Amino acid sequence: MDFKKMLKKRAPPAPKKKQKKVADEKEMLEILSKVPKKDFERVCMEYGFTDFRGLLKKLKEMKKKVEVEAIRILKPLEDQEAKIDTTVVFDCIMELKDPNVKMIWIKGTEPLRIQYSLGKYDVKQMGTKYMLVITNVNMNDAGIYSLSVGDKRMSAELTVLDEPLKFLGEMKPLKVTERQTAVFEIRLSKKEPNFVWKFNGKELKRDDKYEITVSEDGLTHTLKIKDARLSDGGEFSAEAGKLVQKAQLTIDRIPIKFVSNLKNVRVKERSRACLECELTSKDVTLRWKKDGQLLTRGAKYNMNHEGKRAELIIEDAQLSDGGEYTVVAMQDGDPTEYCSTATVTVEERLATVKSGMSDVHAATGSPAELCVVLNDEKVEGVWLKDGKEITDLPGVQIVKQGAVHKLIFPSMGPEHEGKYTFRAKGAESEGSVFIAGTVLPKVGKAQPCLTHLQAHSFSPAPWLLHTNAQALPAACPTDPPTIDPSVLEALAAHPVTVKVGHTAHIKVPFRGKPLPKVTWYKDGMEVTEEERVSMERGEDQALLTISNCVREDSGLVLLKLKNDHGSATATLHLSVLDRPKPPQGRVEFLELSGSCVHMKWKAPKDNGGRPVTQFIVERRAVGKKSWIKIGEVDGKVTNFSTNKVEEGKAYQFRILAVNSEGVSDPLETEEVFAGNPIGPPGFASQPQVTDVTKEAVTITWNAPTQDGGAPVLGYIVERRKKGSNLWVPVNRDPIQGTKCTVDGLLEDTEYEFRVIAVNKAGPGQPSVPSSSVVAKDPVKPPGLVQDLHVSDSSNSSISLAWREPAEGDPPSGYILEMRAEDTKEWSKCTKIPISGTCYTVGGLTERQKYFFRIRAVNEAGVGEPVELDKGVRAMPPPAAPKFDLSARLKSHMVVRAGTALCIHAAFSGSPPPDVIWQKDGIPTKGRETITKSKNYSQFLINSTKRSDSGVYRILLQNEFGEAHYDIHVRVADFPRPPTNLQLFEEVPNTVTLTWNHSPDVQEDGEAHYIIMKRDASTATWYTAAERVFSNKYTVTGLLPGRKYYFRVVARNEIGDSEPLDSKDTWLINKDPIEDLSAKLKPYEKKDWRHAPRFLTPLKPHTVLRGQDCTMTCAFLGNPRPTVTLYKGDVNITANSKFWYNSTSGVCTLVIPTCTLKDSGDYSVLVENELGKDRSSCTLTVYDKDDKSIVASITESLQKKSKHLM
């Protein structure tokens, strides 16, 4: 009964799958060649092919016939998009049978000249990945790029995205404090060569004021405004093409500070008050206020502002001038008012009487005066007569001379008699005026007399005044003092005159009993004796002597006589003659032109006691010391004009007043220009050296751009030695023209020259010094460079060396040029000449041939070129190939069939050698993959077969030699089992076994047989013999009467073959013996089953990338467990990448050619019906450059070696 059919009938009918149709078996084979091996059966069922095994055989045969392609493209070129100024990379992945196949990168139809692109194009290779790198992409780079490899060609298109120019941000308004640096910055989306900065619409250039920079990528533009001033405020703009961004720069002024503030002032009434302060800046505007009211300049207020100091002067301060004064400082661009305040206090001025009035007795018609002297000359007072203020009294004069207040009666009369009072603030004085009742008889008439006396020896003879009178009658014992009226009239009518420096003697006769007290007054001030003044009183005269008179001694002199019976006074005028004071004030120029200078001034304040007779006018040119008289005018004329001037020249004038006593000190003017000012010329251009010898140097220059307002008259040439500060003029008279030959130089001495332009105003500023030049004869060009040769080379550079030329003058440098083999154009290797005698040219294309030539250069010019004899390739120095044995290249290898055969060979050689792989003396071709580079090669067969066994040779060849290395490879597999097992007995109680040899044992000298036996009553096999190499063996040690099975197994280093078992048991005859069966216990079958467990677990592995990794573990279990492999949580048992074998409780997992992706956790799960067990380990795959992994491996190996030792 077929239960399956019954079950199918019970189930609902399954929907029929719609089978796909294919044309024929050939098309089916093409489909299978593209799917994994594990999906073959499923795909065949989908397409309705039932002959699965037949298709597999045909598929294998078809694959054998397919030849390995010479060029296999795994990843083609792909289209790219890029922005301007970026880098783009075209890449593809290819497997090349011949790594030396010619590759050409093409744009459009033209091949790219990589080595002459100046870094624009670069070709790179990383393993099987080939790349073209294009830097600084622009619109011209768009197009089709192709890679031609052998007979194949791949293409892809580059699209360049022209991103519109735009600002990647906004300029923001800036506000900085003056004297700081303001910075504007803007970034563009792409480079723009026509980018400019502007200020208020005017383009800016880089100078000391503006610093303009651009970032390395050319996108960020920066403008720095240094030492910002108020004038720098305004609109700054950035213009890129038609795009404009603007921003305002605001300059905040530095706040004004008062270094010294106004200070409170306390002054007396009628005196001067001064307020002053100092500020941090001089460029300010000042206003003065009193109690908040603005003050204006006038007679009352004088405001001065010089530099950083300011002052307010209050003239003749009154009580009403007291209050709070404020100075307000402001500056342009700053609305803030900066103030400083102080208080002025005016105190009332009170006086005291220093010398009071005395009663006056005077005859009718004679003069008299009342005098009061106060201690303060600025105090005013009033005069009263009999208690009433004198306002309009006929015949009376009120005089104030400083602190002296006088009431003068020119001619006494009866109406003048009375009591007089003088009142001032805090002071009062009284006196009476009487008419004398008795007139004394006249004895004689008094006459003034001038007598000439001898002067001191050190001064001119002075004029001394003597006033003498005839003897007067003797006074009565009680007479008041009197002075003869005629004497009084003479003194009043004739002033006493004396010259400066002379001595004045003033004698006044009088009479009176008792002798009166004599008091002398000058301008109301009592005269006291001092060094120059002496006073004497005789019986009938009073004498005042003033020696060494000065102009200030001039004035009104009063003699006062007083005794108990009355008083008398005598008044006279003393005049001291001197030269006049200088003319007053500032000279005013009414005209300043090139043909006339007209000026006026004020007369002297003091004429020295004599009329000014004339004014003398003198002149000097600015910069000169001597004054020249240009004219004189009458003493009544205070203006002058002259035409003795030159246009544009600066002058200084002075005026001197003249009287009969001499000439005054001068009144000097400031510097003025006659007409438009003429300044010195500007800078001449930097002198250029045109000719040099050992004794002379010829220089030329250009005239200054500014002549100062007058034509340039010539030039002064100066020279100095290099390093010295002393400039020596070459010529005395200005040179006409702009060329000069300077001779008289010292040979081999280095000089510098400069030029000074001269016009009517004088010499200008010197020019910039010329470049230094050595006074020596002209230099000869250098000769041919000697011994140009290659000193070293590498894959990207060539080092050259040479010796100096034997002819010509010594060179200052060398110009090295090169050209590639495929071009005729020479290019310089350096921008500036090479200073030494060796140089390394870098950035060369590997193995490209280059030609070099060199020329010496000095001041005289460039020498003839010398070319290297032959071209030089960019590669290390020639060397025959040799193997790097430190890479542990093996000479014998055994691999298991089906696994990978990978041979690594490291070597060196220059040029890099050609690599040829041979097997048994014949170049390999077929299933292998060969990877080649400059220093290593790899031979790889992914899945080996027994036929891959043989001697593999790697042959290295270049122009300078060859080398080879042999590797003996044997591909082994589990041996095939022997066949045709025969049993027979040649010797009693033994069994002789014969069989047909396994082919693998015959081919492998190390392969052998294992003979095993098993008692028919047990399930356990026992080894009867090992390492049997023949196909016949006799088994001994058999028990008579027992039945045995026999087994033959072929074994090699890979493992055991399938067993060859005897089909029937073999009975060993036994001799008749006693029947002991009755004594034997019945056989009890033992249960040998148990759950699986690991005897040897998996261990962690660390493997170099590209090497194979083999993991093993041993387990035990009955029934035989099933084995499942995992990587992480993924089942990899059926994965074709991994190979595993499980035999006799030993599980082996092989991972060929490990990659970094193979790193991870691996585990083996064994299970049967009684249980399961798992063993895990970690695999780490590392690169040669992974220093941390290499270090840890080295450390672990060292620990193991120490443990073994």
C-alpha cells in the first residue's frame, strides 16, 4: 500500500506551477552557468528539465572548454557629475591576465598626456582597481572619457555642473572704535578673478591702509582697514562680476577725557581769573558756559585753545562774575558732550590807607594837592568836600595813579579852603586845605640850575639835576615850613630830565622852624631809602638822589614838609630818557604777492621819553641768519611796502623804532610767502645702474613727479658704502639732466646712490637708494658645466650632480631643464636658478625616460647648455632581480584537492622584473589567477585538482639578470579505496588478505594501508596492522573457533579512503577441546550510546589577509552526531566559500584566501538524539600595516617562546 499517494489524495489539490519555457538545452546551460550551484536543481524544476545529472555533466564539460579571458571587467566606468574646482575620480575594476598590457586614457578622441598635465590628471592603481583622477575641474573638462585596455574600451561621461556665482553669506555692517582694525569678509560659491573691493564707489588697492587677502581655495575674500579713522566711515562693497554686496562701516570716536579738570578759583574783585584744563585730544571744539549760558569772546572773556590745553581768562573780575563755569568739548562724528566744571568765587576787594592825607597850607594862586596812598591799586574811591562828593569843582583835578589817589589844585583860591575826605571800600582819610595868611618877604628869586657833574668811571657821564635857591631869610622860631613860590613855579614848569643809567640829584630849598619832617613821594608812593635811592635833609634844603636811573623812575615826585605848625609841598616831574619800546602788536600784511609785500604795525607803547623819529624795516629769507635793511619810514608812519621779493619765496620781516636815544628791540613777523608758496621738489625716482667698472658707476633716474611749484634747477647725487650711514655728495653744483657717472670709486667696494632734486626753494627729499652695486669690471658669462651625471634615482625622482665650469667667471646658479622622451620641448625644473651643484627632480612618471640639460648663469648672462649623454628612466638604480627569502617562501607545498593553492613571492629588481610562472617547465595558462606588482607576485588556483601537482617555477627577468625559484606542489585528496578483497588461509589459524592496489597509494610514496579485523560477535574494529605498502597481508593472532570480518583502508596525509570490507565472515577452525559453553555466562549486550561532547574545542585564530585559515576540533558521540557550522548566527555549512570535513570525530573547517570580511565568531554545533554541544572561536584577519595587531601577535609569540624555554 502506498501511503504517500493516500496522503496526497487527502490533501487539497496543489495549484499547478506555471513552468517557464526555454528553447533548448543550450539555452538552459547558459541559464545554469549564471546561478549558484546549490540552486541548480530548483532552476531545472522551474524550467521543466528532469535530466538534472546529465545537465550537470554537460555544464562541467562546457566550462572546461571556456578559455580564460585575458581581460575581465568586473566593474566598468560610470558617468560622473562634478562641480567646478572640485576633484572627480573615474574608476573601474579589472582582472588582467597580463598585468603589462597597455592602457590609454582618452578624452574624446585625444589621448591624455598625463605627465605634462602639471598635476591636472593622475592615474592610480590599487590592486585590480584602476583610477583616473581629475583635479580642479572646470567647464572644459566636461566630455567623454575612455579607458583603452588591449582590445577593450570602456567609456563614461563627465558632466560639469556650472554652479552660478553667488555670495554664500551677507556682509554685515561694522562698528569699530577709531584706531582699531575693521575686517570685512565674504565667501563666494566659486572662484571669481574679477573680484574687487570698493569704498564709496572707489576701487581699493592693497597698501599700508588696506590689506586685501584671498583664502587658499580662492573663495573667501577678506578686507582689513587698518588704523580706522573717522574718514574711513562709509559704504564698503564687494563686487564679483555683476554681483554686489554692501555694508556700512561706522567709526566710533575715542571718548575724550580730561587729563586735568577745571579747578575752583577764588580771586579778588577787579583782578584776573583763569580757568584751565588739559584733554586727551587736540582735535576738539570747545564751548564755555557760565551757569548754563554760552559765553562769547570779548573784552571780558578771553578763550585760548592751544594743542590739548584750553583756558578761559576773565578780565577785571566783578562780584557778578562769580558762578559755575563749564567747558564743553566735542569732536566730529561724536554727538557726546564731554564737560568739566569749576566754580569761580570773586571776593569783595577792601583797601586800607597806606599813607593818609596831611593838611595843606598854600598861598593864593599857588598849586597844592591832597594825596592818599592805598594798599591796593585796583580799589576805586571818591573825594568829598565838607561831606559832599566832589563832582564838578572848578579848579580841581582828580587823579588816580595806581594806588595813589590825588586831588590837585593848580591855583589855590579862597573857594578851595575846607575839609576834604577820601573814601574807598574799607578805607577813609581826611585833611584840610588852608590859604596862607602871611606872605614871606622875597629875599631873592629862585632859579633852577642844571649843573654837569663827573659820572662814574664805568658809565657815560650822567646828567645830574641840582635845584638851588638863594638863601632865604631866617625863619621865626615857630614858622611853619614854606617853599618859595618862584621855586614851586620853576619845578612845575620845567621837568627834571636825566638819561637812563645816569644819577638824578633833586634839591628843594625851604624854611621852617622847627625843622620839618621831609617825606618824598613818587606817583603817590612814599619813597624809602634803598640801594639806588638816598635822601638827605639840611637846615634849609631837602635832597633826593636816584642813581643808575631806569625808565620806570619817570613820574611825579612830591616833597612834603611838615612840622608842628604846618606843612608845605612841592611837586615836580622826573623824566628818564631811554630808547623806545618795540612796535606794538602783530604785523598785519595788507598784500603778499610775488612783486610786492605791504605791511602795517602799531607805534610803540612807550617812546622812551623822546619822539620816535623813524622806523627801520629789515628782511631775511627763511633759513638764513643775517638780516638785510630794506627801508625806513618816518616815525609818524606805521606801514611799509617793498618789491624786493621773489615769487614763492618765504621771508621774515622785523621793524625797529628809533628815537634820539637809540633803536628799540625788533618786532618780528612770522614766516610769510611772497605770492604762491614754492616748496622743495618731490622725490626723484630710484636711480638705476646702467654701467659698472672698477672705478666708475653710471646711473640714470627720472625727474620727480612734483616740482614744488618751480622748475627743477638740477640734481645733487650722493653715494655711500653699503652698510654705512654717511652719504657723500658727488657734485657741488646741480647736475643738468638725469644721468651721472660717479668716478673715484674703490674697486670691489659695494656702493649705493641717491638723487636729490633742487629748485628755487632749495633741495628736496632724497630719492630711494639705488640697488647696491660692486665697483668692479664687467663679469664674463660662465662656461660649460662639467661632469653632469645621475647620482641617484627612484620611481618618481632623478638626482643629478655636476661640477662648476672651468671657463668664464664663477656662476651664481644653474638652470636645469628636462624633457620627456615623447616631447621636444624643454621645461625648467625650478623657477629660480639652483645655487648648489646637485638637485633632485621629483614628481616624475614611473619608468618614463627623461632627458636633461644644464646651463650655468651669473650676472653677465647664461652659459651654453650641456646635455646628459642619454635619457634616464624614473626608477631605482639598475639591479638584477632577486627573491626576498625573508618572506618565508616555501619550497614544498601539499594542498588538499578542492582547496586553494596560493603562492606568494616577494622580490626586488630595477627595473621591476618581468614575472613568468611555469609548471613543470611550461608557462602556466588556464585556471590560475596571477597578480603582479613591482615587488611581489601571487599565483592562485581557487579550487585545486590532483592534476595541479607538479614543480612550479617563478622566473624573474630584467635587463640586468634573472632569477628563479622552484616550489614543489602536491595536490592530495582522500585516497580511493582498494578493490577486490580476497581471503585465504595459507597457515593454520591465520588469514591471508590480498587486494587490488588503490591508484593513489601507487602514486603517493607516503600512502599506505591499514588492516583491521572484527570479531563477528562484536561491533568494534581492531587494527591488525598499519603502514602496509603491499597489496597482501597475513593476519595472525586469531582465536580458533571465532568468525572474523576483515577490512582494508587506504591512508595518506589527507585522510582515509572508504573501507574495503570482507563480505562474509571467516571461521577459524579450532581443535577439539573440552566444551566449556556450559560454564560461560550468557552475553549481555551493552548500550554504548551517549550524548556528543567536544574532546578538543576550537581555538582563536589570527591570520594575515590573503592567507588560508584552518580550524579543527575533535568530538565524541554515539550515535554519530550531525555537524553544523556557523559564522555568528548564520549557517555556513552549505556555503561554497567554506570547505569542511568531518571524519572519525574530527571536524576541519578551511577558509581559503581570507579577507577582512571573514573576521568574526565561528562555532561548530554537534548533536544527536541524546543531546548537543557547541564550540566557538574568534577569527581575526589583519593587514601588514595594522601595527597594533602585529604587535600583539609578536608579544604572544614571545610569551610562548619564553614558556617553551
